[in-house]
Amino acid sequence: SSDDIEDVSLFDADDEVSRRSKKSKIRHPVASFFHLFFRVSAIVVYLLCELLTSSFIACMVTIILLLSCDFWAVKNVTGRLMVGLRWWNQVDDDGRSHWIFEARKVSTQGSKTSSEAESRIFWLGLITCPIIWVIFAFSALFSFKVKWLAVVMMGVVLQGANLYGYIRCKVGSRKNLASMATSYLGKQFLRQTVAKDDQTAS
């Protein structure tokens, strides 16, 4: 299929880092800071820009720059460092586009390769901010702020793309998603059947 998941070691340095203890310690404070800085700054600028300046162009450019920096940083740096995941697009010699979803290899000792604290920060920021931009989109639509709608949709698209990419990295391809859903529904059906049988027998 055109969508592949590769279990790879992203960088040679990761093997050395993965031997350390990583339960609650934030091992990459700079990456953790910038993971939240750009996306939170874009939201703050959007909320306060009309109070700070009357120039729509200046606000729009600032927000788009912050969103673009966030997209690049999360896609290429913070995802790899904080949770050991990375996604990217590759065009082969035939001109076909392939989406590649990578996950860091599990260490030979079977220990986790990412900090739990960093993982919480990463996923909290990754999931919360796109939801906020979706709320902004509905707000701009219903309040007829058409000029802001393009800016808000840029936030939804850029941050939603990163969210989608990392979810694919985490849980696998569409086939894996389908098999997980089928397995879950099957287990729920089995539990209900067993519970009914127990009630009938009693």
C-alpha cells in the first residue's frame, strides 16, 4: 500500500539516550517548551490582536508565521524527541507520493523510550490546540467574521495535519485502525453475551 509504517531507529543518538531512566523526567526541556510555545502564541495573538493593533494584515502574518513554525517544529523535531514518532511524505521515481509513518524501535531491554511527562505534554498540546482552532472556526463563521475565517482555517489545517500524522504513527495504518475497531467491538459483544449467559444460568 502507499501508506507504510516503518519501525525504525530515527537517529543513532537515540540508542544511547534510550538507556537512561525516563519515567517522569523531562529530558528535552527546550523541545517541550517550543512544542507549546508556537501553538499557544498563535492562539494568544488571535485572541488579543484586535486589542493590540488595528492592522489585520500584521495580525494575519504573525499568526500564520507562528502556525508555520509550529507545524515545522512539531513535525520534524518535537515528535521525534518527545515521543519517538515521525511522519513525512516521499515521492518515488515514478512520481507517486507515499506517506511514511515512523516509530522509534523499542530498546532491547524492553524499556520505554520516551518520558511519560514529555509524552503527556506532547499529546495534550497536539490534541487540545486543534480543538480550540475548530471552536474559533465556528465562532468566526457564526459571527460573520469572514476575514478571520481564512486565518482560522489555516490553524485547523496545519495543526490538524500534525494531529492526524501522529495518530497514524501511534496506532498504525487504516487497516490497523479497522482491525482495532473490529477487535474492540468483538470483545464488547463477547462480554455482553457472557454476562447474559451468567444471568440466565443464575
